[in-house]
Amino acid sequence: MPSSKLSDFELLQSVICDNEKAFNELFERHWSKVYGVSFRYVKDEEAAMEITHDVFLNIWNKRDKLIINSFINYVIAAASYHSIRRFKQKKTVTLSYIENYDQDDTNTHVSTTNDGHEKILVEELDQKVLRSLDELPKRCREIYLLSRKDELSITEIAEKLNISKRTVENQITIALKHIKSLLKGSYVLFL
């Protein structure tokens, strides 16, 4: 597919106007970066590819609601959040009741690996992000959590808090910059 000379921002504006070719070009430009971030967290090729597709599918599905200042920063952050969520889900253990343990032949309840170290790293990273949010002004933190935790759109947050969309965008940008600066040093340690 021939690459255009349009910037990510220009392509994103075309995507908002339902331009599939522009969306495909953004995907081609950035899917490998998103995949790489996802793979570092989940260490599973199939899961990383699913996360990559989910990130871009969400962008396409919410294209008329999203306001993205830096496309690459947005998709990398989205990949990180999706991956951490997937990583946590993967690490949860399903418990099953066994009537008679001595007669159970399945051996599915015996674990041969210890993923405690990775779990601790993810939990420490989550805690570090949450602590960093405490450093933000109350309104900025509230807007960020509504956006990322409650997955509300910019418009929904603006209506809920009775503020302008531009204020919501600015506060999310401030929070993301703050978290990004925090994670620059931590990301290497996590890897």
C-alpha cells in the first residue's frame, strides 16, 4: 500500500470523516509499535495481536467521539492499558471444587510455574501510576479516571461535569503527560 505524505493528525481527521483508506494507513504505520508494546506485557503473540486489533477497532468505532492530540502516544497508551488488563485477567486462577483430591486424575490444579515476580511488577507499576495521579489536581485526576477507568468519552465527561470539551481534553493531556514522564524510567525497569 503506497504511503501518503499526510501526517497522523491529517489522517486522523480523515478517519473522523469515515475515510477507511486513511484508517488503514494509520494502522499500517503504527500496528507494529502497538503489537510490540502489547507483546512485552502479555508475552503471547496471539493475545498481543488481539490487543492490537482491539486498540485500532476501538479507534474506528469511536472515531466520531475521540479527540486525539498525538496518535502514536494515544495508541501506545491504549496498548499498555489493554495489555495490563489482559495480563491481570490471564493471571487470575480459576478455583474448582474437588470432591476427593486423592482420586482426582486431572492434575490441572498443580502449577509448575511461579509468576509471582511478574505479578508484583505489574502491581507495582499500577500502584505507581495511581500514586502519580494523587500528584495531579483533583479535577484533572477525576477527568482522567472518568476517561480511562470508566471509559467515558470526552463529550460524556464534559456533560457529566458541566465543563467544556476543550477543558476535558486539556486535563486528559496534562494527566497523560504526567504519567508518561513517570513511566519513562519505570518502563525500562519493568521490561
